[in-house]
Amino acid sequence: MSTSIIIADDHPLILKGLKDFLLEKGFNVIASAKNGKEAFTLINAHQPDIAILDIQMPILTGLQVAEKCKEANLDTKIIIITFEKSEEIYNKAKSLGIYGYILKEFAIAELEYCITCILREYHYFSPELIEYIEIKKTPEALKTLTDSEMKVIKGIADNKTAKEIAKDLSISNRTVEKHKSNIRTKLKLESKSNSILLYAKEYKEFLNSYKFL
């Protein structure tokens, strides 16, 4: 008997695309829903092997549906699909025992393999998500930098000279050098001229996403 699946997404085109793909692969799509409340009602009624849920849906989010399934002790294994790369959502998903977390841009490429893993009782989380979360983990030392020091190290990550950074921040070259000295001390870096640059390159993605005060 083929694997029974319920799918839920508030975007009609994505919902149709998912359904067509799963049917083509031989899965038994028994129902589809356009919002979280409808999804939970269907899951509770049919108790499929797997439910594939969009995170951002009206009435109930995918995570809220998963939470209700857990409270109801339903055996349906949950896969969530989303555009969001979020450590918070990842941690919440793990705490709810969600089996799969797929990024929408890779859904078609990863979904069949994800389902295969789940049917073997393995969890599957998009590799791009895991890589992103690992990169996003902020080194504790970086949290000790002031906003001004963060601006300086970001400038260094962008290959700017001290003179260019001083001009961008409307400060003197001497002040930039003072910030660099503080950065080396706080990050426990060597006094070599390129030590900050090497560090900044390693954490460039975090520095690019940093929101200045």
C-alpha cells in the first residue's frame, strides 16, 4: 500500500505543484488543505502516514498544526516546508518531533528523499538550512563588540582600508586604529596586521546580516 499523505499550503500553485509531484512519484495524496485549521482537521480525521505543511498558513501555522498533532498523540509524521532559514523555527521543529524541514527552493529536489528517510524513521532537515544555522551561530566574543567596533570589522570584511572606513563612519584614522586595537583585544586575536581580516572573512555572513543600532 502506498504512503498516504496530506498536504497543506495557502498558495494554490505551490499546493498543485506539490500534489502533482507526489502523485507522479506514486504517493497517495488523500487530501489537501489551504489553511492550518483545515489541515489539522484532515490529519485528525484520516491520520495519514505523512503531512506536508507550509509554515506560514492562515488560522494555524504549520508549527501550530504540528503542536496540536503532538498534543493529540497522532502518529502522522510532519514535514514542514518554508522559505525561512531560521534557527528559532529549527529548534521549535525539533522540540515538536517534526521529522522533516525542507526549504521551498529545494522542495522538489529534496522531498522524495526526505519522505524515504522518514519512512525509515530518520529525520531530514535541508542541508542548506543546517549549514546556514551553523554559520549564523554568533561567536560569543563578537557579542562583546560595540556598535562602532562592529561597523569597523564589517568594513574590514568588505575589504575596505582604514582610510575608507574612517570616511564611511565620519571618524579619524586614529579612531579606526583604536577600534581595531579594541577588536583584537576582545576577540583575543594576534597583533598581526591581517588577524582581524581573517576573522572577519570567516564570519562575513553574520557580519553582513548584523542590524546596527
